[in-house]
Amino acid sequence: MVQLYVKDVLASVSRPVIELKGFKKVYLNPGESKQVTLEIPVKELKFLDEKMEWIVEKGTYRIMVGNSSKNLSLKRNIEVE
């Protein structure tokens, strides 16, 4: 299983530490590896602001990928403008 999590680095309101935004079940034979692509549309970054309106906040988001929330070996920051 490949799981993709997102963290809003400098959110203007209190947000979850990380949020699961995508996953894919992958079957491998022993010693086999595969490349997996997961896409996150920007609309998936929406949250309710202090006015209870859905927004996508500009800023830095941390993308984390691994086989569980405890093992996120791939990490990269992206900027949303």
C-alpha cells in the first residue's frame, strides 16, 4: 500500500498534523519494485476557514509518501499560489 499525506506548513487556522489525501494498493512479488503515481488536485487542499468558508490557502504544503503514516520516507514541500 502506498499512502500520500499532506500537511499545511503555516496554516492560518488549526489543522490536522497530517491528512491522508490518496492511496493505492500495489501488489509486488519478492524483490520486485514498481513506480506508482498519485495525483492530488489542488481542490483536495480545501478546508473551512474561520468564516466557515471553503478555501485553498496559499503557502507551503508538505507532501509525504510511504507505506503508513508512521513510515513516510518520501517528503517534499510544494508552494500553492
